[in-house]
Amino acid sequence: MSPTGRGAAAAANTPGTTSAGGGTRAWATRLVVVGIVLAAVNLRPAITSLGALLEEVRDGLGMSGSVAGLLTSVPPLCFAVFGVTAPRLARRFGPAAVVCAGMAAITAGLLVRPYVGTTAGFLAASALALMGIAVSNVLMPVIVKQWFPDRVGSMTGLYSMALALGTSLAAAVTVPLTDALGGSWRSGLAVWAAVAAAAVLPWLPLVRHRAG
């Protein structure tokens, strides 16, 4: 194959590149940056927002101390169980599609869990959100290396900053948000579903672009 032919083949295999040229690559890259930041912001609020309102949740659901202790052990369990499936899912569907589905799972879990009315339902909805967190957490470095092979360090730093921001923000503002929303712990937890829903949006065009 001639050098020109090899260059064309390499370009065809570059994420986000099509016959439309650099313009397609540019918009896809911007979406990936936004998607990475928003996804990272949403990788901890499901946990830290619950920690801020755990006593209210226990009282509201009539949760025993032992069950509350079980609830605190669910995140590492879900990370271990669901995180190992992320590479296999990424090979089959693509990393962007799996992260998109992960953000959707976080959204659904955070939206449903305050209103299910039972401890078992609360645990199940929390597990759904944590499943989305687990697979997305594993695939973030993969996406960074795939899209930004020459900027892994800077993009990893950006991702880590967004992760820390989401962690601290949820811990700090969940209680004031709950008070501002009328004092209901259900509203205080459910509001984070809106943040997770925003993280789905940048990934949708990327998934559709890959499918096309």
C-alpha cells in the first residue's frame, strides 16, 4: 500500500473521523470532552448525597441499623461485580455506548430510589445507579486513551478534577438543597437525577454517529 493509502486507512480508523474530514472529528472531540467531564461529575453523587441524608432515609423507610450498614457496603460490591463486565460490554457495543447507558442507569436509579417506598426497592434502585457508575468508571480511562492519545495526562487531570468536584459538591449541597426544596429527603436525593440526565446528552450523538 502506498504512503497515501496507509494514511487514508489510518484516518478511517481514527475515532470520530469520516469522509466529512476534520470538521466531524472536531465536533466529536468537543462532545467527548463535555461527556467525560459530565460523566465524571456523576460518578460519586449517588453515594455522597445519600451519606448526607442517611439518617433521614433510615427514618423515612424504617430502615434498621443493620440494613443501613448493608447499604454502605453496596457501592464496593457493585463496583466489583459490575466493573468487571465493562471491558466485555465495550468490545461488543463500544465504550461510548456503554458510558451512555451507564449515565442513563444512574439517572433512572437516582430518580426512582427516593420514591419506591420500601427498603428493598431503595437498595435495588441504588444498585442500578451504582451499576452505571461502575461500568462508566472503568471505561473513562479507555475513552481518554482512545480519543486523546497525545493528551492522556491533561485529560486524566481534567477527569479527576470533575470527579472530585462531583464528590464534594454532592456532600456539601445536598442538605441545603433539601431544605430549599421543602425539607423532603426524597427531593434532596432525586435532584441529582437531573444532573445525571444532563450527562447522557453528549454521548447520544456519539453513539448514533458510531452506529451510522
